[in-house]
Amino acid sequence: MGGVVTVLSDKTMDNLFLQRGPVQPAQEIIIVGVDEESLAALGAWPFPRRFHAELLARLNKAKVIGFDFLFSEATDQDQLMEAALQTSPPVVLASARSYQHQVLNPTPILANSSSTGHIEIILGRDGVVRRAKTFINEKQLPLPAFALSMLQGAGLKTDLTASDKSILINYYGPENTFLYLSYVDVLRGDIPADFFKDRFILVGAQALGIGDSHITPFSKNRPTPGVEIQATIFNNILDNSHFRQLTLFSWMSIGTIVLLCIFVWPWMNEKSNLIINLTFVLLFTFISYSLFRLHIFLNPVPLIIFLTLTFLAHLAIERIWTARELLHELKRLDRQLATQLQQVYTNIPTQFFNLETVPSKSGIRQHISQLHASVNVMGLQHHFIENLLREELPPLILWDKTSGLVIIANTMFHTFWNRHFSGQGALPDLSHFLHLIEENHAQGEQTQFDFDTLLEGGQASPVDIGMTLLGRTRYYRVNMNPVEVANIEFNGVLAVVTDVTEIKELERLKDEIVSIVSHELKLPLTAILGYGEILTDSLQNSEKEYAKEICSQAMRLNRLIEDFLDITRLEHGSRQLKRFPMTLVKLVREATKAVSISAEKKAITIKQETPYQTTPLVGDFNLLLQALINLLDNAIKFSPENTQVTTSLVEETEQFIICVSDQGPGIPADSQEEIFNKFNRGQKTPEQDGFGLGLNFVKQVVEKHGGSISLISRTESGAKFCITLPKTQES
């Protein structure tokens, strides 16, 4: 794995060089090369050392001179060379290790008059030179690189120390990037001496036949001479432009990948994760390229490989967990299927599904076979439900609440739709159907369809619509309810359309009968009451008592008719609420005043617990007053003498609470649920008159105001009725 990373890293660096392109090196560096022309003019290599001595005389104005040749073998011209070294600028001679790892230094006579630096470079696995050693050990002492020795010879300093084992070479371009002069041209004096003044001169082999050449990232047609590589190293150290590596940044990037693996990948889908990873790779590659131009090498290969392997491992683990969860879910579905089928079917045909063979092992084929069998069982259930919907039930339609599209409608709904809306075309979506309900709202019907409650998931009140067909009006009651299926996350709306034409006709007939009967009864009752009062004034003794009883019973019957008519008007909406701002403190006082006489007859004290004032309530003062009077009348009626009836008023943030409590016998538990029904008198006490309509009237009035009434009854402390009225009411 390490070899693959190294090879890819080397190729990445080569590509970065090619993308960056050549740059200009320092113009103070000049290469004097032993090229083919020099070999043709001066003879075979190696040249006699007198040529090098003459060359030094031509370069006497240079700042430092470096010979990229080995002078490890003594010759008879060493003294001539040594004399030239004595009078020339600082000279650096090359040294290198042999195949036996012995350092080949210049001969002692030459070494005494010059500096020495090694010319070793590091070849990559592909033979490309990308690194250079800064120091090597010779006799346990560090020997500096050729470029470092030249820098020291020129009297310049560097930050590199013996602890720096190698540097990444920053190549400026292909061969012949530096200023180049032929060895023979300089030796002949063709180049003026002032041209070399204060410049750095490197002398080395340029001809391919000499064999001192290597491959670099810029090498295309032929290898780069070794002296140019040494010039590049020297230029890197001179202007501190060799590459540096950001190890800490690489570790931080690896840490970022670990964070992605833990906190991002598990919660994102594969496509999103792939986009995130590609973005991360592109960003890191862009940063690497930008830093490369600043002489910083941020190797993207290890990071990309780590990211790839980590993501592949994440995908593999995810697939394993998915398979495991899938198998677990299959087992759960098998058990759930068997349980639910037992709830649906009394007897399941064994040719469809055998509950005794539910898979207990992890075999996928067993589960698939079981699912195929369950499909057959569901088909049987589907046909049963289909026949039920088509033949036995009223018109039904189901919509998806989010989109408003029709999911399913039974045959009866199709019939209803085609009968009354044949010109409308296809079945209506949810919004269209709601609009039709509002458009065809039955005349005289006070109940309004609560769209907001329905759309928010609540159960809306039923509403009646009237449809005219062939001159006859038919009435339908529309019940719309939310349908939520949690395990498949389905939210729908179900509408049930029921034909209530006959019920409406019966209600109309009942209203007419009630109106006629009440009207016809009130006329003779008025006459009876009038004559009874006349007789009461004119008769004496027992006859007068008989006349009083006639008047009492007539008034009682008249009150029954009035109460019954009030309730009927409220139920059918013919009595509209008159909504005006009112003060509930005044309401309590008026009600207390109205029953004060009947309370005095039984020596009952009415205690009022009310605040000094409250915020106004919008409602029907007369109806609420009559409702509160009814409660107080009942409390006085069923309370013993010399007791107390308490009326309290409490204002809360969003509602008012009015309570009436007495000290009577209370209401038995078995009667509490029916106490608000019509003609229910609770305890059947012979001495107490009444028709059981008062509490039903109270309940009707309170509910018309959007409130509620509750009962708290304890045998030892009497009964307590509490009315709750919201401050904000729907109109």
C-alpha cells in the first residue's frame, strides 16, 4: 500500500509541476557545460586538469565556482590546478559515494585549496529525481551538499542544518533553463571576464555521452544534466524556494474526514455524501495547487486514498447494517402479518396462508414465499371490502390531504356524483368538494362547515347540503373526518354522504306540529288563566282555592310550552344569538335579583363571589341571564330552608367561569350523565315541580356561546354547576 501511495504522490507532484509550468531561475547562476562542442574541440573526457586551471583564470571575478566533477584520482597536473585554486575565487569540488559506500573526495592537494560538497541525489521508484540529500556522513561527520558548500563559499547563510536529511527540489523548468555557456567558449576567452562578476558559476558535464544526466518532472525528450540539477538545488537554497510540507494540515484534514464519517455520512443519502466528498477532494486539490505555487507541497494523495477507503468502509458497513435491519424487519412483518390476519379473519383458508409455517429462520426465500402467500390473503380481504364498499355502504370518498387528490371512491359515491354533478366531469378534488359544500349549504341550516379544524387534523361537525333534481330538493348530511395511518405516514380526509331527505321532512313536519300545537294551546290557556283570575277574585273559601289551583296549573302548562319552544328554537337555529358586549358581573347581579323572592320564601341566602369588574364578553345577555336564572332556580328549589346558595365569577386569561353551588342533597352518580337531557328531573321529588327542561336549556345556551357546563355533585355538600365561557368565540 505504501508503494502505491508513493507512486501516486510522485505522479501528483509531476503533474503539479506541469500545471504550474516553467518559471525563471536566478540570473546570477551560470552553468558552464562540457558539451559536444567542447569534447570535439578539447578531446576526450576527462579533460586534462590544466584546462580547468585555465578556466579558473577566466572566472576570476565570480563570487564562487563549483565543479560538478570528481577529482578523486591524482594526476601530474594537480599542482597546476592547485596553483589556480590559490588565486581564484572560492571553489567547491564535488564528492560522492562509491558503490561500496565509500566517499570519494578530491585529492588532498586539491582539497587543501577548496571546499567539498557531495552531489548525491535521491532517485524515486520511477527513476525521477525529486529529492536531494542535504548532508551525508563521512567518518561520523556531516558532509554538506554541493549547493550548501557553494553557499558557504559565497559567504551566505541558510536555515538548513545537519538534522535536515533531504529537501524536495523545486524545478524551474526543463533542461537549459539556467543561463548556459559552453566550456570551450569560456576557455577561449570568447566571454568577457566582467560577465562573470559576482555570479555563481557551476561547471559540469552537459554532453549525453559523459553519462551524468537524470530524469526530472520536466524531462520529456531527454534527461536533464546533473549540473542543472545541482544548479536547481543551489537556487532553491539560495532564495529559500525548496518545497516544504504541511504535515499538521494533512492530519487536520484526516481529522475532518473522521468527523464526516461520524457526524455527516450516516445521516445523508449516498448521492449527497458523494457530492460532499467530491467537493472536499476538489477543495483540497485546489488548496494543494495554490500552495504549490508558494513553494509548499501539500500531498493530496494520502488524504484522497484515506477518504476513499473510509467511505468504502462506511458503505460496506452500511450495507451490512441495512441487510441486517432488512432481515429483522422481515421477521417483524411476518409476526405482525400473522397477528393482524388473525384479527381480521375468523378462519384463514390454509391454501392461502398457513399460520403454522411462519418462518423462524433467516432465510430470505422463506420470507418472500410468506409474503407471496399474504398477497393472496390480502386479495381475498380486498374483494370482501370492495363488495362492502360498492353495495352496502353510503357514498364514500377518500382524499389525500396534502395533494387533495382522490384516493378511492365507492360505487355509491360515483352514483351520487353523476346524479347531481354530471356536468362537473371527473370526481372532485378536496378543495373542489369543500367549495361545493359551501355553495349548496342547506337553507335554514345554521351549522357551518369547520374547514380549519378538518385541515388541522380534527373532526369537523357534520353539515347538511340541499341538492335540487327535477324540481325536488334532496338533503344530504356530509360527515368529513381525518384518516391517519401512522405506519405508512398517510394523512387523508374521508367524506361520508348520507341521504337525510326523509329525516328533514320529518323535522319540518315536527316543527309545524309543534308550532301549531303550541299556538293552539296558548290561546285556550290564556283564556283559562284569564277566567281563573276573575273567579279567584269573585269566589270565597274552597271555591277560591279551586280557582287558584286552576290558575296555577294553567301557568305551569304555559311555562312548559314556553320552555319547550325556547329549546326548540335554539336547536333548530330559529333563535339567533344577539351578540353585544356585556359585563358578567351585572349578569350575576341581575340573575340573583330575579330569584331573590323565591329564595326569601325558604330563608335561603344567596352569596355572590364576584370581582369588582371584568373585561366585557360578547354574547346574548338575555339568553345567558335566563340560563343563570334556571341554575339558581334549581339550586333554590332543591335546597333545604335556612341554607346558602353561592354564585361565583372568575376571570381567567382566555375564559370566564361562573359556578352555582347549593347545600342540597346533590345528584346521584347514576343520574349525572342524563341530567342535561330533556324532561329529566333528576331526583323525582314529589314536592318539587318542573318539567326537566331547564338544564337542557342552559346547556343549549352555553354551547351556542362556544362554552361548556359541568357538574360536581357530592352528597355531603350539594351540587355545583360550572359554566365555562371562552372570551373569543366563533361567530
